Amino acid sequence: MTAILGAGTRAVAELEPADTRARIVVVGNGMAGARLVEEVLERDGGRDFRIIVFGDEPHGNYNRIMLSPVLAGEADEADIVLNSHDWYAERGVELRAGVRVERIDTVAKVVHAADGTATPYDHVVLATGSHSFIPPMTGVRTASGDLLPGVVGFRTIDETREMLAAARTHRKAVVMGGGLLGLEAARALQAQGMAVELVHAMGWLMNAQLDAEAGAVVRRSVEELGITVHTDAMATEVLGTHRVTGVVLKDGRTLDCDLLVVAAGVRPHTDVAVRSGIEVERAVLVDDRMATDVPDVYAIGECAQHRGTVYGLVAPAWEHATVLADLLTGANPGAAYTGSRTATKLKVAGVDVAVMGVSTPERDTDEFLVISEPKRGVHLSVVVRDDRLVGATLVGDTRKVAFLTQAFDRGTPLPAERIKLLVDLSDGEAEVGVAELPGDSQVCNCNGVTKDRICGAVAEGCTSLPKVMDATRAGKGCGSCKGLVQRIVEWAADGALTEEESASWYVPGVPMPKPELIAAIKEHDLRSVSAVFATLARGGQEDAKSKMGLASLLKMIWGADYVTEPDATFVNDRVHANIQRDGTFSVVPQMKGGVTTPDQLRRIADVAEKYDVPMVKVTGGQRIDLLGIRKEDLPKVWADLGMPSGYAYGKSMRTVKTCVGSDFCRFGLDDSTQLGIDLETRFQGVESPAKIKMAVVGCPRNCAEAYVKDVGVVATGKGRWEVYVGGAAGASVRKGDLLATVSTPAEVLELTGRFLQLYRENGNWLERTYDFVPRFGVDRLKAVLLEDSEGLCAALDEGIQRSVDAYTDPWARDLAEPASPGQFRTSLPLTVLPRVPVR
Amino acid sequence: MTTLTAHVVGRADEVPVGEGRAFTAGGTPVAVFRLRDGSLRAVAAVCPHAGGPIADGQSDATVVVCPLHLNAWRWDGTPTTDAAPLPVYPVREEAGTLVVEV
């Protein structure tokens, strides 16, 4: 444990002498400085910048917020390590841990450190954070200026260790300061078995965040833990010669102690800035670009003062780091920081507290609502100004915090009855957010289903989520509202919900989860959907809504040996085109990697004219969509196009987007276009639980959006490719998880095939990879696919190969021989199609 | 009470097993399905919810499902969702032809 956070003995890695990269020097290795390094690296800044980090503490980077749990014995030091020494070494970042920076020569652009070194910089970032404020008290320091032994601040891991050591050998602690940190320290030391007294100079606890009543509620809860609290109590003198023995208060009382923790606030570390001639008020002054008044010198985190505010929370510090990284790397030259609205939720001394904005009314017209139940340890208040929430304080009951945070951050409308901001009048136990949703508010935007309609279905006897979804179609569109629908159903059913046994089934018509179903299909050698129903369904009953999922599964299992039945197939798969709202179809020819030719474009143009295609549209997947094609024209359109199907209609591999890669792009690191074409060629038409979209980009600028694809491949230079899986940018937005970094296109193809097959064998019907990957678990995914931890890889490779081998272009196949009589007959004989307006 | 008129809409072999095909019966568009047991069903060809082509839908012994929004109706025309009912018509096979009464 100590090894991880221990002093770094590693020699600084020798950098190539010819390193011509610009230098970013970061002064401070706390939560702001380290985050900046991460953000710069994430923007591929490691290529253009050599990064040197100075850290006052001899450690890697750790999560300062977590020091309280460490002190309380609830977390290990190992748990709070953010970046170890190895982390820096692996990324080529030079960490000078334990080296204090003395000053910056902003004319020569050199950083001078206490070890005598002079480090030139192109950009220097001050991230020096804060230090504990030690109020002036007689006897607090020894003659040499050091703190009297037994007196300790609460800011660093070393101070935490010192307190832990003291807790083992000493009995009585006084904590100075009744703010967040002081309360945390008091509770933690009490948990370590010490008798604790808390001394606070102000009239009530947490006076910076809470009003007097809320502070009183916190006090009660703290006292119930057995901690003695003194408010309006100022310590004026520290007793003891070799070690602290007590403190004297202003009113003359003496409190005995053998440990004195000073948590009376923090002050920004501005010494380096002051010595370097950089403008400082309470902290280092910065503009919206985090820039100080000196060129190429920036400040972020707690040492920065922006528009008059110095923040003491981690969220703003991280926002600073993000903006500055955007600017330094050029990832977003227009990035600007305009301030943070801070909302915090924490557990202090065992009490849930959430605070945002102002705590008391400031204008005559402000509305102020307070609910105080000191006996229960609950104190809630909100401040409303001009119909907007400008502040909220929740102590002891933070169930409404989600709704209030949303109202505070986004200015969403507030209920006319303000009391509903704080309590659910109808049902105190209800899920936050659902109860106060108006009945006529639309829950499912795809199908236009309101909350009332969902509640109505429950009242009519639908007692499970699937039944409500069947009855109302809520959640059956894009699916992004499913969670909300479920919460409303649970709320409306009020505990009378039944768990559908069928929830675990792959399809509703066959009572088996997917793995069992696959095993049974193989065991009974079932090669058609009708055979599956006859053998495995209850009473041999077929089920229309299960057919599509079963057809997909059977194709996956049997490849070319699957027995096709037209009635088992959804209309899109029967006519190999995507049905539109008026009963016409869209036709998307294959255009591998989004690369086309003048000849293809000419043919597409000719077809569009010949068949009066009402709309020709470039798709998001880098292809061309012909919309409004009559069903009976489909075979003629395919014949005239002379191009293979692009599978834009299937639950299958659809498209691989690419950027122009290294051939033409000034920034391209590798041939992303060819790899995209190779991926699409190998996996074209492969059916899967839901559609699969891929992309390959030639550099991390991500022009073809590979980070948000089911499979995304990113060239990082020197022949290396990162493979991301489980990304999404549809109804859900999710960045893919990095599966692996590999060195050849062949490895990309192999890994992609393995991942696809694993998903095909384990994904539920219509479950996209962005749900599958988190469900399966990224770590397990890596273990299975990269280390073959479950011995599956050979079978996965074989399975995907079977599907690759079974590929035939469906357009060419059905042109040669229709799948069934009347396959392309119109189904709307009296309707003139298309009915969409022609632009 | 409305009287039904019988119309020959097409040949019996125009509707493959398990699938649906659309016809017109005296000016009314109808979708005729042949179930897997060989029996016939006839319903309105246009879905009452959003004008979807019912004949393109999938079916089983109990229901037909519209391909546009996956509303389903039992073969007596009653919906399983909150959509309006789907008109149903008597249908039979007669000397190799399909006869629908509308």
C-alpha cells in the first residue's frame, strides 16, 4: 500500500535529445494538475507536447476527497490512488514528485525548482491548489516555525497518516473548524476510537453552506454520534511544550487534547505566482481561457480566481482542466470557462447533505420555503427567484436532489405548488421525479404515450412492464424511455408489480433464455423457425412477434444451412429494403467505407430519374438512400443499379464509416479507408441481435465518429489501432469502451470478428452493443476476447467464419429467383404510392 | 344489417403458406393470409392506426402484426394494443379461386 503512494525512487526517463515537442510544465500534481495532464493526453497532446509535472508531495496523484474515508478506516490508501508513478512513466510524462517549484522566470520562460533545476517551458500551468489555514494562536508553532507536534492540518495523505498514527497512541482530539472538512475529520477520528471535541468559531456548523436552522440539525446529528460541539468558540492558545496538551478558548475554558486537527479553512497556494510577478488577488487571476496576465502562464483549480470566485470543489477544477486542455491542444480553440454553478451532495458526519446555489433569500421578492423537522434530523429549504430555483439546502433527506439539481442546472419549470419541490404530497415513498411528472406529459416520444396512459394501463390490470409496454407501446420505439416507463409502472402499481417470467426469455414465444435456446436448437437440429415452434414452444404454438428474432438466431447458428421461410421473416428482410411510413421502401446500395465512384453515382442518378424517386438522401452512414421506391419496382431498381445491398434495413452489420485516412488527410496517421472497406467486406450482411454500425478513423480527431460506434477503430500512429466497442450516438449516446490496442489491420479484423460473434451468441434480441457491453462487463469482455479466459476464442472465430462464408448478396439472389410468389406485389393496391411529398 | 357480397379476388395459389397478399374486393382493399395450417383469413389491407400495409405483416394462428408500428390484431379484428379494431371479412377457397365477402 505504502509502496503505491510512497516516495518515487524511479529515475526520470531519459528523453530523446532531439525531442522538438513544445513543453507544457504543470506546477502542482493535485486533482487539477493531474486532470489537466489526462485531458491533454486524451486529446492526443502527447504527440505535440512534452509534459513535465512538478508535485510538492513525493507521491503519484491521489484523490484528496477520499482522505476522510481513509482516516475513518473505510478506504485504503490504495483505493484513492488516481495515477501511480508508473502511470506517468508509461505515458512519457515526466513527473518530478517531491520537487517544489520556487519561481517562474516569465521572460526567459524557465521554471526554477527547489532542487536547483531550471526547466524551460512553452506553456506553464499553475495548479498549486490550497493549503490548510492555520489561524494565529499563541504556541501553535515551535521556535523553528514548524507546527507544534500533535498539531496537524487535514489536507494531505501525510497528514492523514499522522492522524491515524496518533489515533493509535493517543486518546483525545480537538478538531478546529465546523465546516465540511472539520466534520469529516471529527467523525473519522471518533470512528478510530478517539474522544473528539469540535470547536467552531461561528454560530452554527457548516455556516458557509447552511443557514442557522439547517446547521442546528447537523449539530444534533453530530452530537448523537458522541462528538461534543462548541460553537462561537475561538481557540486562542495552544498548550504544550514538546507535544500539544490542550487548547485555550477565548472565553477562558481549556480543552485537554493530545491531537489538534486544524480544519479552519484553506487558502490558495499563491507563493509561486507572487514570486513570479503574476497578478494575484485572493488567488491567481485568470480569464475565461484560464490565462493569467502573463503570456503562456495559466492557472487552474483552487489556486485560480475566475470572475471573482475561487472554487473549493473538484468539479470546477476539472472543468478548468478540460477547457485549458481544449485550448492548449487546439482540440477546441474556442473553448471558454464561464463559471460553475456548484451543486454538492455529500455525507457529512453520517448525515446526507445536498447544497446548491444560495441558502437564504437575498431579495424581497425571493420565495423561501423551509421544512424543518429537527427531531428527525431533517431540514429542507429552497429559494425561488422569478420562477427559477436559485438555491436549495437538503439536510437529512436528499431524495429530491435529482429533481432539484435538474431544476437548478437547467432552469426547468417548477411546480406551482412550491411545497412539491420538497415533498411528494401524494405519496411520500414515491420515486423522485416520477410522482411530480404531470399526467399529460409525454413519456414515450416515439409512440406519443403519456404518463396518464401508462397509469391507465396499470389500473386496467397490466401488472408488469412488458404488459404495459404491449398495451401502450410505450418504450417500444427507440427504447430510450424504457427506464422511465418502468419507474412509472412501479410507482403506479404501488408494489403490486409482478415479475414476468418471460423477462429472461430471448423471444416471448419460446420459454427459454438465449443460451438454453441455442443449446436446444443444436440438440434437436432445428433449422427453421417453424421447427423451433413445433419442438420448443408451449403447445407447439407459433408466435408472430417471435419469428424475426428466431430467424436471426437460426441464421447465426446454421449459416448457409439455415432453412429460410418467408413467413418467418420481417417484411424488410423479405424484400431487402426498409419499409417507410407510406408503405414504400428505401433502397441503399452498398458503398464500402463510404467510398464511391463516378460510375456508381451515374447509375444511382439514372435510377433516381427513371423511377421518379421522390428523395435522394446522403445517409449518416456515408451512403446514398433512394427513398419512396414502390415495392413492385424493387427488383428493377436493383437490376439497374447493379450494386449489392447495403443492408440498411436489417438487424445486421450495416455500414463502416471511414475518414480519408493517410491517403489525402494532412493529419491521417494510417489507412483508415482501406481498413473500413476490409471490415465491411468481411462482415457484410452478418445478422445480429440488433443493427451494428462501425467506423474507422485515421487519427483521434475522430472525423468518422468511431468513438460512438458499436465497433470503432482509431489509428494512433506507428501502425497501432485502438478498438472501441459498445459506443452509441442514437437514442442513447455512449462512448465506446477501449477493448484493445493492436498493431495490424489483421488483428483488428480478428478481434472485431470475435467480439461480433460473442455479441451474437449472448446479446438479447434487439439489445444493442451499448447495452450488451456494460451488461457483459468490459473487464470480462477483455478477459474472454484477449486472454481467452473462458476458452471460447476458437469457437467464436469458427462461428463468425461460418456466417462470413454464408454471405450472398440478397438482391442478386432474389433477382435470379424470387423467394416466394408475389414477393414484390403491392400491399396497398388502391393507394397511389409514394405519398411522401416530393421536394 | 348490411348484406355481404362475394367477390372473386384472385387465384388461391397467389397466397403462399404463412404469408399475406393484398387484393381488391369490389373496391375494398383486403389482405388475405394463409396460415400455416392451410386455412385462410381476410382483413382490411390498410391498418386503422397509420395506414400501414397489413399484407406485409407477419402472422401466426392468433394474430396479425402491422409492419409499421407492430400493432397486433386477433383474427376476429380485436386489437391487442389500444389501436382501433381491424375490419375482418369472410374468405374461402372455391375451385382454385379466392372468394372474399365484403
